[in-house]
Amino acid sequence: MRRQRGFTLIEIAIGMAILGIGVVSALEVFGSAVRVARISARRTEAIMHAKALMDSSLWAPEFQHAVSHGEIGDGFRWERTIRVAGPDDGVVGEIRTDVRLSVVTVLVEWDDPNGVKSYQLGTMRIEPNYEDPTAPQPPS
């Protein structure tokens, strides 16, 4: 009598289990990669918004020292703070000059499934010191 060749039911079940584990692992890796790409894209978009807001502040002919905020769309919110630099920023002494430092800070926030995420950008800019009586006055 000839013995038939083939797979037993147990061998097929073990093969299917191994294949299933491989497919689930591959899907998990793919899902993680998509999630990381989405997080990276949102952060990159926030950085671009922060840079644009910073550039619009730095290229303005005159600073308006204030805190302003708004919404950009697609779930992004921003806050821009422009203020005169003080002791916390490394400015020491009360020497009056015809220029002063201003601090510009831009904060962009967005909602993420893991909570609120944010990106902050800051710099300083030299501007005329109109508070000094000997300094030139702003144009009318």
C-alpha cells in the first residue's frame, strides 16, 4: 500500500497560526509608521506656521508690544508675544540708549490624540527706543 503525501490538519493549523502572527506583526508595524508620519507632518506644519508668524513680526516696520492670538485652521492655534527685553532676558542696568531689545515669542498649539502639543519659537530684535526723550520720535 502506498502512503499518500500531503499535510495533516495539525500542520496546516500551525502554518496558519504562524502566517497570522506574521500578518498581524506587519500590520502593527505599518500602523505605527503611519502614526509616526502623521505626528511628524503635524509638527512640521506647526513649525511652518510659527516661522511665518515670526517672519511677519520681524519684517514689520514697527513693533506693537502686545500679546495677540488666533486660529490658523486645521486645528492650529497661535499666540504671539512682543515685549521689551528685561532682566530675565539678560538685559541689565538702566542705561538709556537710542535703541532697545524687544523679545518676540510665537507659540503654536494643536490637538493630538495624546493631548495638546505645541511648538515655541523665540528671538530678539533691536528697535528704536522711543521712550528715551533724546531719541528720534516715531513718524506720525
